[in-house]
Amino acid sequence: MELRTIMTIGIIMAACGSEAAMAETTAYQTQGVTADHLPVTADKLKQRLTFPLGWSQQVSDPPAWKRAARAKFWELTLQTPQQTSFEPHIIDEVDRGSYVARKVAFNLTEDNRVMALLLVPKGDGPFPAAVFYHDHGSKFDIGKEKLVATWGDESKLTSSEQWAQKFFSGRFPGDVLARRGYVVLATDALGWGDRGALTYDAQQALAANFANMGSSLAGAMAYEDVRAAAFLSSMPEVDKARVAAIGFSMGAFRAWQAAALSDDITATVAVNWMATAKGLMVPGNNQLRGGSAWHMTHPGLMQHMDYPDVASLSAPNPMLIFAGEKDTLFPLASVTEAFWKMKDVWTAWNAADRFESKIWPGGHVFEADQQDYAFDWLDGQFGR
């Protein structure tokens, strides 16, 4: 081939290369956010989530892992726990046969004095106990009343009875457990019931305002839930060795989260809130809508550990965790992956018999047969 021809080909190739390079340097994003409100880089971001503080088979010292991961989680809540006196005061009381129902005001935190519903069995204690954490449900007029039957407010009672019919087979789970001889406590999360009135659209503003004040909406809820468990454990009627955390939906998240942070909780029943973070970040999932996700979003958590890692910080204490086969909020494959990971943690603690996961055939509910199963399990764990 003649030299002139070779030079011509080289010039053409160089020109083509320059055009390609120019195209790359002048190209830019013309879309940054997907229809599901995800950044277009979401897949790359998710691939970078390695959860360095999460549980793995390489963990050789479970207690040391628990101490380090719990300390990091407390740090991420952006809260500073304080030893504030509870100073409880009974506001009202009604007799319900085998137990007494009370409305009690107490210092939930150093800044918040709240009213709780408290059920106390008659007879000689101390009794086993359970703190119930209510769900989200985008229903803010009632909180604690979703789980314990209220009185003296017909509007709240009617609303809570309708809620019970929809999710709990017409029962109030707290009252069901009280009839079994348990002390039961239920409080309102910030924005619900007596601590409202929050609306769905206002949740983002509330979360932003917490952040502006150097705090966190999710962290504040976690701290309050730990304090509620401490208040229950402090009561003279309560057996401190037998204090359960129980919750449905967002309440399940709250239950295993509080158990992860608190030594006052000695067993957990979590109904219909568990999956891996990556499994929840899929089109159509509630976690992508904003709104309710703010109560369960700790800034920076996913840089360190996943949801099943957090829940597993309660090991080796007993945990029963449910999911619904037809629960559209929690993809079954992701739920199963999380359950297996949690099982590995309890096994590493030589406590595999203290962890039980169960997938029910229904959807996002905590119906009578599930309640009976859960409360029988709890009786067994507490030696009753």
C-alpha cells in the first residue's frame, strides 16, 4: 500500500475518533429522575451498598459485632438519650374484668410528656408485659387506639373499631394479650392520635424540619420507642425479664428497631415489615413514595447495614416475625432473603430455636389466628 494511502486512512480514522470523543464530551443527561422518583443512577448507587457493618459469615464474635453495630445505629438516629424521670400520673381508669385499663401521663422524653393506654392484670404480679407499637396506615386520628380499646371518646372508639375490623379480625390485640395476664402499654408516635394532627402530605415537611434542627424524624421515633419500653420495664407490676415489643406494619419496624437498641426488651413479635433495602427499592413500593418512608429513613444507615442486620441486633433474644404471602408492600423474595440472613445471626449465637419466621397465606393483616399463634409463642418464650 502506498504511503499516501496509509496517511489518508490514518487521517480519516483520527477524524472519526475525534468525532466520537467530541460526542462523548458534549453529551449530557437529559433526564435525571425516573417516573418512580428514583435518580437515573439508582442501579449504580444500589450496587455500591455493601453494608460493611452488616452481618456476614466472616463475623467471628457476635457480641462484639452487636456492640459496634448498635453504637453506629444509635449514632445514626441523631439522638442523645437522657435519663429523664418518667413521673407517671393516672388520669382515668376503667375496670375490664380480669384487668384494669388506665390512661396514664408520663415523660416519654425530656421534651415530651404524653398520655398512654395501660392495661394491668388484676392479682399479684409481677406480670409479663408488652409494649405495642402502632402502624402507619396513613391514618393519623388514632395511634395507640388502634391496638387498645379506648373510652370516653366516641369518635376515636368508632374509628379504632373500624380499623380493628379491617386489619385485626375486629379485635384489639392489646386487650387480647391483657386478658392472658400481660401488662400492656401503647403510646402515640409523633403525629398520631393525641399527638397529631399530621397529614400524609405534611410528613415531608416535618422530616425536613427535624433535619433543619439537627435531628431526624425516624431517629426521634426510635428514641421514643426505646423510652416507652424502658417506662414499661420500670413499673413495679412488670417482670423485667419478660418484656416484649409487638407491632404490625410500621409498628413491626418499630418493634424490631426498639429491640435492636434496647436491653429492656427481651422478646419481639414483628408482623409484616421486613425485607432487604434493595428488595424494597423497586417500582411501586411505598419506600419510593416519600410520605410514610420518612418515619423509617435514617440518614446514612444503608452505608453501614441493611434492615435485617438492624433487626438482628436483638439476638439472641427471642423473635417471631411474620410476613404475608400476598402482601404487595413486601416482595416475597426479598422477605425470604432477609429471614434467612436473620436466621444465620441467631444460629451464630447458638440460639436458632429462639428465632422463628412464618409466611402466612394472606396479605397485610394481623388476624385472629395470627394473634393467637403469636401470643402462644410468646407464652412459650416466657415460660407460661
